[in-house]
Amino acid sequence: MNLKFLVLGATLLTAISVTAEEGVTVNLYPSKDAPTINKEIYGQFAEHLGTCIYGGIWVGENSPIPNTNGYRNDVLEAFRALHIPVLRWPGGCFADEYHWEDGIGPKENRPRMVNNNWGGTVEDNSFGTHEFFNLCEMLGIEPYLSGNVGSGTVEELANWIEYITAEDGPQAQLRKQNGREKPWHLKYLGVGNESWGCGGSFTPEYYADVYRRYQTYCRNFNGNKLYKIASGASDYDYNWTEVLMKKAANRMDGISLHYYTVAGWSGSKGAATKFSDEDYYWTLGKCLEIESVIKEHMRIMDKYDSKKRVGLMVDEWGTWWDEEPGTIKGHLYQQNTMRDAMVAALSLNIFHNLTERVKMANIAQIANVLQSMVLTKDKQMVLTPTYYVFKMYVPHQDATLIPLTLNTPYRMVRANRLVPTISATASQKDGIVTISLTNIDLTKPCEVEIPLKDIKFSKVSGEILTAADIHDYNDFGAPEKVTLKPFDKAKVSKDVLRLTLPAKSIVTISLH
């Protein structure tokens, strides 16, 4: 089979012939001019959907589940280890039916509502503005607020911004009456969500005008500067990006993009834990297609913003499978296998290489929904394989990208997709070089060589995430079936790092 030379972090693509048995060589090209990997690429997303908020993050102060001011202690500890840079809330589709004044004041007086988007669940609004911003403050997370454009008024959104960020004035006085003297900091503001669909079914032309209107009244109070994000396209809708950039680019700081990895070939999304080898490889091909999708949106953005001032925010991404049998319809609870971990690693590698335009990414979602970090059930919590990918990739946050090239065998999958067997990314921060490698092959290990002649270090350490079976996952009866383990198989000889990358594995090497 003819194979290609895969270039990561560079623009050159050269055709060569190589066999898998020859192994893979990863060449690193450290440069002071390389871009910084925006830490916000490791952002999270928490929507009022299923048990993401209620039971996942928030249990209330009177819960028998150990908590701090109503937040689950076990979940707080797990989140701290990820160094979460930014958290998007309250949606999602929920955002454009959410009226913020329902979620402030004494909890016993807050009105209830029906969550029409997600299963018709009754929402009691006990988790609102104060609970969200206090959580972000506790964990050192930058809040990302999704504003209601679909069913809310301009005045409503303007008042919310004032309530959150103003030192004085009628909304600030209301905030103080509700127990918060000082304003919070708010940087990221989404002006609507999925405005082409659940956020209002707008045409791009109409939404562009609506966006211009709403953002006008979102003021900067007392030195707080908003980074205003327009509701962008769903995956392949390039016309949406074209129209918004043409009509409103000069009034936005960012534009969003949503892309989910779904099965898509059989009429259903497929099961999270039951899939064939062919399904597995096809899924990774669909995951990798996000790169070409992002690049096309970037090309359109470049027409109207050649200096790349406007950021592309991939603020919903990840796997989306059929809901687990026996769970509540509309709550989007799905298990999380080693396959999902592969999707996470491959996606993050792509975001790294496009970091000059991709300023943020928010995996969906942080707890109990879609490709989550944690799963909870009463007093129990488990960490998912995807959680461990985010944990082992923490050193890449705000690190300098190290461009690299590698040769890799490819696999042809359904729909004539070519899927590279080996993926890699590398960065440098505080004198430490971090190299992350992924082998998607289900049966074959791969010999990897990495020349290090331009890199100074004295110590090598590593971690590995793998499983006996690609279908393996963590559950409440087996919470550590898939977990991080030390990796000490990487050896250096004559300025070359050599290792055997096991089948279906993700390895991170640190050079200190």
C-alpha cells in the first residue's frame, strides 16, 4: 500500500513510500517563532442537560453526598487536576430558553421551568448565576456565558452583563442584595447558540443583523472587557461562516463552530460500547475530518480577516452515541470507552496545529452527558478514559508548539477515508518538552524513533493510557479498568529516543 508522509505542525505534505515494519520516525523542529497552544483549547462545557449540573456538579448544601457549598467534593477534586481553563454555561440549546432572573435570589423563591430541549425535565433553577460564577472562581476557571438570543430580549442580556460585571447601578444593587458585593469577571460571551437550529432557526443573514444588535448593548463595565462570540456554523455549513464574516466580522471577537463525531452511516448514532472494528476505524476517520472542516472555515475567515483577529471557537465537539439503554430519554447519558479516548487525543492534536486561529475548544460535556470527564451515581464517581487524556495533556496548555513531521502507515476505511495509524503532537514549556503519541491500530505495536539532537534534557518519564480491549470503560463496579499508568519503555541512545508504542495506546513522554 502506498503511504504518505504526514506533516503535523507544518504546511508541507510530501509523498513517500514506507512500510509499517520500518517503524515511524518523528522529527521535531523546535522554534522560538512557533505559536503558543492556547490553553482554552482544553475548555469544558456544562449544560443544564440530564445530570450534568444536578447530580454531576451540584447536589446542594444539604445533600448527604460530601460537598462544599453544594458542589460535589469528588468532582471538584477531579476538575482541579485538569486545570480547566474555561467553562461554557448554561448551554447549548438550554441557553436560548434560559431566563437568568429565574436563577437568582433565595432558592425557595426561584420559579421552576420545563426543560423542553432535554427530556421535559423540570428545572428548579437552584443552580444559577451565583452558583456558576462562584464555581469558576473556586477553581480558577474563566467563565464562558451563553446568552439567550432565541427567546430573550436585548434588554435581558444587557441586564445580565450588568448584573455580573458592574460595580454600581440597578443590576449591581440587585446582585449585592443577593449576597455578592463585588462583581465577577466575565471575558467570554456567546451571543446565542446554534442560532441556525435550536437557538432560533435563523437564516445567516438575519442572525448577522440580530448579532450586531445584541452585541451593541453588551457593555464593558468597570474595566471588564467582553470577548464577544457570534453563534457560528454546524460542521459543513460554510455559507453560515461566509455570511457572518461578511456582515459582522468587525463586530465580533470570535465565531463558534460545532462538530460532533457520530456514526452516521446507519441512521442511528451507534452504541457507545458495542461496535465492530470497522466501526472503530470509521469513527476515527470521521473524527479526523474535523481538520479539513476547520481549515475550510479558516479559509473563509481569512477572506475577511487576513490578520486572524477573529478567533475560531470549537465550543462543542466530541463523540455522540445513542443513549445508554435504561437511561432517561433526552438526557444523553453515554458510556465512554477507550475509543472515545482516541477521539479526544486525535482531536486535541489537530487543535494544537491550528492554534493560530483556533482560540478555544469545549468538549461536550463535562459530566454525565456525551463525551464526559466524569460519571456520577449517587455518592459514586468514576473518571472516564477521556478524562485521562485531558489529564495527560495538561503540560501542553499554554506551551509553545513544536512543529513535527512523521511517516505513518495509513488504513483505508469506509467512505474511502485514509486514517493515519500514528498521530503525534509536541510542545515545550518551562524547560520541559512533552511529546504525545497515539497508535490507533487495534493489534499491532509500532516502533518509534525520535531524534533529539536539538533538545537538552537529563530525565525521561512517561505515562500510558491503554486497555485490554478497545471496548473497555470505567463503571461504578469497575472504576479503574482504564486508567493512567507509568510508561518506562522509552530509552535514549545516541540522541535518539526509541520506544515501542503498544497497540490502541496513547503515550505522553516528558523530557526534563
